[in-house]
Amino acid sequence: MDFNYEVSRSLAACEGAVLIIDASQGIEAQTLANTYLALDHNLELVPVINKIDLPAADPDRVAAEVEDVIGLDCSVAPRVSAKTGENVEQVLERIVEDIPAPEANDDAPLRALIFDSIYDNYKGVIVYVRVMEGTLKAGETMRMMATGAEFTVVEVGYMRAQSMEPCDVLSAGEVGYITASIKTVRDAKVGDTVTKVQRPASEPLPGYRKVNPMVFCGIYPADGADYEALRDALEKLQLNDASLSYEPETSGALGFGFRCGFLGLLHLEIIQERLEREYLLDLVTTVPSVIYKIHLRDGSVVEVDNPTHYPDPADIDFAEEPITNAHIYAPADYVGAIMDLCQDRRGVFKDMTYITKERVDIHYELPLNEIIYDFFDVLKSRTRGYASFDYEMAGYQRSNLQKLDVLLNGDMIDALSFIIHNDKAMARARRIAERLKETIPRQMFEIPIQIAIGSKVIARETVRAMRKDVLAKCYGGDITRKKKLLEKQKEGKKRMRQFGTVEVPQEAFMAVLKLDENT
Amino acid sequence: MNAGLYLHIPFCLSKCDYCDFYSLCANDDTMDAYLAALKKALRFWGSQSADTFDTVYVGGGTPSVFGAGRLTETLDLVRRSFRLTTDAQITVECNPSSVTKELADALSVAGVNRVSLGLQSAVAAERAALGRRSTVRQAETALTLFRNAGIDDLSLDLMLGIPGQTPQSLRESLRFLEGTGVQHVSAYLLKLEETTPLFARRATLSLPDEDTVCDLYLQAANALEQTGLRQYEISNFAVPGFESRHNLHYWLCEPYLGIGPAAHSFLGGRRFYYPRDLRSFLQSDAPVFDCIGGDKAEFCMLRLRLTRGLSDAAFYARFGEHLPKEMFTAAKAFARHGLLTADGDTIALTKNGFLVSNGVIGKLISTL
């Protein structure tokens, strides 16, 4: 789903593709989605059945399923275990056998498609290309046809499994890399066409559609002092991932941070995890949002991806939200559970087809904002992990939306605001109030939690005041220990966010994010 | 600044189920050996210390178990070894069951002018729950014996949050305290210390819940104040002028010297202590350095335990600088919720504030 686009652009650089099917799971949502993408590009498909080492593997059943559903001949499909290496050599054999050699014309003006690029500290941007026509070697001057930027080629070569192998010349039909002291990946846009300054091609290759972020959230350093480190980390990640967008944002509650845009929730989670793992940052992430189109009474339209910028309801004529076409593939036993879930997420049932006797493809129209929180987690848990899920954007639809605000001790916590469909506002507000009550520890005084639409409070809970903490004697021998205890207490507070007079633990933000309905 | 002298007598007839103070059951030989070690330490410190002491506090354990003779010998040596003020407050802790006329008279002759008695509760079932031996009658007798001997500055301990304690049963204890006419009461919340028998059987105890304990505390504090014993510290109440001057040394962040196993000292800006080990003390091992004491956080933390509170003037006198503005800002937020009072100079916790003093004091000193 999130990475359809990445798969698609790789496929555009190939003559064929290996379709890997899990020997125990069989065909999944992504299997079909990727098959369709490959067929769109007229690629030759080589089916491979993987994970035959698993106890639950059933390659015969899965082979039959692939023949049935996709119509690919699996009689010679290798059955392999990538984990143990069993039969992997057969895959290479099939690739050589079945995938046609590229049609190539070395004499035409150079046209090479950029399908990816990475940043290397020593070489600058390394551009991955598929040469469609012509040739390129070191020392020649190349031009990016979309941006017009020109560079002298430093090195060309092939990508090997473990290393880069330089070569003299990249020729038509080949896949390889180019380095040319390119400073930023923005100069080597994925989908652009590389040609030569001398004898340029007249027309670029079709290239790719531009991808736009679909899901947005605020990312803040847990410790304000890490703001610069967070900015550096985002900048580095963006070098290799042009689909990640970010811009500075300030929150009354969280201080300085960034509004970040992602292809989808998976993309968001990957970036968040990389920031935490690779850059050792402690983050606070706000509730993800999609882009809403708000039509104002004056006829203008504003796009809102941050609840903080939601217009005054009095100014709103109507609102639109993004809708997806979603397919869920699962064993037929779970149809009921899945339909309940989709119904609950405001889904509109489109159709259902039996892929095999046991497996179904359930097609729903689902609002994007219903699937960006925890849809996949809940789906997995309701189907014991057997369901797979894929979606694509299907435009905008009019919708009855509300902005919910969270107030603690009377102060609005902007980072906890979110936009939600009217029908779900009440239940969600109550649930959030409860979860906040559970996660905010009792403090020296009572803390009212209010969830409000505008000035109207629709849910309310109270964190009772703590009446007593450890109250102990303090004689001559207790002073050092006591002081250490109070100072440790201060350390603990560092993991809390101070909002006015209220201290809120970081988990509270997560609690609002993950309102798993099953708990 | 005058200092306080603390002497630890680590012996009891039997150990109470809730107590984690360092004390042992001992025979005469051990106590004689201890007296010898104590005297050696007194002579050493007497020769070392240039301080003037205005309090002596003999605690334990159960000092009365040590016996009139040894206590007298100890206190005589204290007088010979240290410079004491003429009005020094000299306190001995006693267990009502081990007080005799002989002991009371001997202590009086030895210069003791204040006695602190452990009672904890006037309700027999509650004392049984704590594993206390003495009876209400013994406490009354002990008070009379001391008064007859001329020691009429008397303190009783009261415990709150005892298994089975209710507002009604607490009223009984409070009524008893009032009847005794003592000038001082220490009222502590029961805390289950991990090393105690009470902790081991905690699952079987019907401990009052948190709200009840808070109510018991407020009930006791208000009742004691109504009988003229003003609260001066989180857990201490006295007729004005009868405060424990020795304990005030701790809370005012003033120097004190502690002698005996597990006794702590704060002298010359350093905190140190004798290990919690009788044998170590008997072989005259030196005390162990703990840390440099008396910093701003410590000063504030301790002063805020007192009803008189933390004053900017006192802070300035000690450190030559003012309390940070942020502390008063933080204080104002607590004041709005009735946890303390704050004017431009002094921050003083209220009774409700004392109940959450860890949080309140922790927050206030985090502004330093």
C-alpha cells in the first residue's frame, strides 16, 4: 500500500519479476497487488514458493492456488527456503530461462531512467538507473532532463549483492549506478531521465507520477534540547527518502518540532522507528491526520493536515475526507469479523469474491482516517494474523467532521486535538477521557479532563488528587536517603511533559493514539 | 550554632513487629562491653569536638533496658567530656514496661530533664497488632514515676494507620493522651518496613486504606491542637516551648553528633555514620563518611517539614543568596490548592500539604 509506488518504479526498470509466495500463507493482498503492478508493466513473472522449511508449509496447495487465482503455471516454480538456502540456485536458473533479454539500442541518444538514489558520505548521491537506449561512461557530461542539472560522470558500474562494481561503460538494457559528485538527492529525482549533454535525447522517458504524502503527524523531541538532533536526523533520512516531507511546527503543548508527511501509516512507523533506533531520539508523536478539504462559506477551499489549523466551524460550508478502496484477503471463516470491523470503521461494502474455496477478497470503501490509527493491528488480532490488507486512494467524499480538543485542568493541549467523523466523536471522546485518566498519575491536586467540540464539553473525567505520598519520619539517619529519594523523583519527572500545572507522561500521547477497542 | 548529641542504645527486651531501628536482645556482659565502647567513643569525641551541645538524646532501641547504672555512668561521662549548655535538654527514650522508681530517680539525678515514652495506641488490640508489650496502665505509672522524680517534660508516641485502627479507636487514644497531660506527642504514620515481621505478614493485615489514613492523620492533628499541643513538624506536636530541641537540630539542618551503631552525624559540614553493626562498634571501628551535607536542597527539604516553614531570610542568612523566584511561583500553584501558604518570605506547608510533602517538597527543591 504505502510502497506501491516504490515497487512500481522498480518494476519499470525490468523485463521480468520474481513473484514470491509464502508456502504457508498462500496468496496475500500484497501478492495480488504486486502481480497487477507487474502485469501493468508487461513483465514476465517467475513464481517462487518460499519458506518451505516452515512446519505449516504446503507448497502443493499454494502452487494450485497460484495457478487458480493468478493463472501462472507453477509446474516448474522453484520451491525454496531463503532461510536455509535450499533450492535457491533454481531461482537463478529460472530467471535466466524465462525472463527475456532486454531490447537495446546502443546507438540511440542516451535515455536512462532513475529508479532510485541513495546518499553516500564519500561519493555524494549514487544514482540507480536502467539504461533504455544509448551508453554512458565516466568523464562524459550528463544532464537530468527534468531539472536540467548537469554533472560530469565520475564512475559507472553495476550493483552486486554485497558491493558496487565499477565498469567502463553502461550500455542499453543494463541496470547500474552512476556517481557524479551530486550533492543532494533532490538533483537526482527518481523518475527523471538521464541523457548526455552532447547528443541529448529529444524526449524524456514517461517517468513516474509524483507521490504526495497522505498521512501527517507532529514529531517532537521528548526533550526539547534534542530539537537540533531531530532536525539533522530528518534531513539525513530525507536524503534517501524523497517521499518523506517535514517542516518546522510549534505546539503550545510540545514546544518545537516538525510536521511530517508520510505515504501511509507503515511509512510513518518505519520513520519513527528509525529516528528512535538509529538516531537514539526519544520522541513524542501526535495523532496522525489525513488531508481534509474544508470548503468555506466564502467559496474557498483549505487543505488541513493539522487539527490545530482546523477552521472555525462557523466558517465551514462542508468538509471532505479522503476515501480508499480497500481489499482484505482472509480465510472465509473470518468474513463476519472483518465485516464488523469495516462497518465499525464507516466502511461501505462493495463486493466479495472467493479467490479459492477457503479464501475471500473482501472489498470495501474505507475512509483513510479510519485506517491510519490501528486498523491493521485490530484486523490482525481479529483474524489471528491470517488477514492481509491493501488499499489505494479513491478520491474525496463529503463528510460530517468535527474537531475534538482535549483540555487538562482547563488548558487546551493542542497536540492532542484531532479530527473525527461526527458519528464517532462521542464514543471516541469518552474513550480518550478514560484512557487519559488511566495514564495521568494522580498529582497534588485534582485534574479535570475534558474533551470538547468548540466550547461544548462532550466527555469528562477527573484524575483525583493524590492525598498522601510516602510520609515517613526523618531523623538524623534518614536525611541523605530522603534527599536522594526526592531527587530521584525529580529524575522521573523528566519523562513527564509539563502542561501548565499538569504533568503528563509520554504514554498519554500513545494512549490516545492506540485506542484498541478490544481492551 | 549549638549542636546536638545523640547516643544510641541498640538493645530491647524484644523487638516490636513494625520497628526497623537497629536493636538487639542482649545480656549483661554484652551491655557492659557496649558501655565500655560507648565511653571510649565519648572520650574520643569529647577530645575532638570544639562544639557546644545544647541537647543530649539517648535513643534506641530501648535505653531503659540498658539499666539505671549504665545510663548514669554514660551521662556522667558526657558531662565530663563535652561542653553542655546549662539549660541543655537531656532526653531519654523509655519503654513504659521497663520504667521503675529506681530508674526514674536515677535518671533525674543524672540530669535527665525530658523523657519520651513509646505507647503508640491506647487500644490493646492495636498494640497487640504492633507486637507492643507495655500496657496503658504501665504508661500511666511510668509518667507518674517520672513526675515524682522531678522530670515533668514528657512526650508520648502515637501511631496512625495501625491495622484495625478507626476514627473511633483513634479518638480513644487521643482522649487518653489528653488525660495524661503530656506536653509533647509524636504521631507517626505506620510504615511497613521491608525487614520487619509486620511487613512479612502484610497480606493478612486489615490496614486502613489511604483515605482513612489521611483522615486519621488530620483527626489526630486537629485534636492535639485543640488540647494545646501545637503542630511544629509533620509528625510532632508540643505545648509551645516544649518542642524536642534535639530533633529540631535535624530539621533546622544544624550539626549533631551521633554515637553508637547506626547513629548518624552531621558535623563540620560532613555527614558520617557508624555502621549498623554492634561488633564493629565494640571493636572501635571509625565511622564511615557518607557525604558533604547541608546544601541548599537539604536545608530547604528539612525546613519545609516544619510548620514555621522555609523563610527566605533564614536561607539568605545561611547561603548569602535569596530563594529562587521559581520556588515561589511553584509554591503559588500549591497554595491555590491549599497545600501550603506562601507570602513573600516564607513557604509553609499545611496539614494537607504535609500529607503529600514528598511531592510538594520535591517540586519546590527542584527549582533550586
